[in-house]
Amino acid sequence: MPGCGEEKGELKTLTLVVKGMSCGHCKMAVEKSVGGGKGVKRVEVDLEKGLVKVTYDPERASLTDIQSAVVDAGYEVQKSGENPTA
Ligand SMILES: [Cu+2]
């Protein structure tokens, strides 16, 4: 890909199974906490399934950072990985 030098490296996608999210407020709290982390490009929350899908730069963010952002928001990470529900 030509252009922008800032965007080097590949983004990774991670899915977390999160316990305790029950309403739009929970969704926003998780999105804000995880999305505010460095290297995190995108956060998608599926309330019905209790899933949080995160697109991030593995050179700037780690699984541990993302998990602790969920915990900081007040929720519990049950499982995480590229495809934890498979
Ligand atoms: Cu809630």
C-alpha cells in the first residue's frame, strides 16, 4: 500500500467474550475504555452475544492492554482470541 508512513504494519482483530454488559451504557463504557487505548483502531460491541471485537495495531497495543481496558470499564473478560467462540 502506497502513501501514509504512519500506518505501517498490519492491524489485527481480536474478539473478547465479556461478561456483564447489559445495556447501551455498558456498550459505551467498553467502547470508550478500549477505544481510548493506544493502538486501538476500532471497537465493536455486540451486546446480545456479549462480544467485543477490537481492531488494533499489535505493535502498539497488546491483548493484555485491551483486556485490562475492559476490566477498567467494570466488566469481566471470560475468553479472548482471534476466534474465541469457535
Ligand atoms: Cu449497562
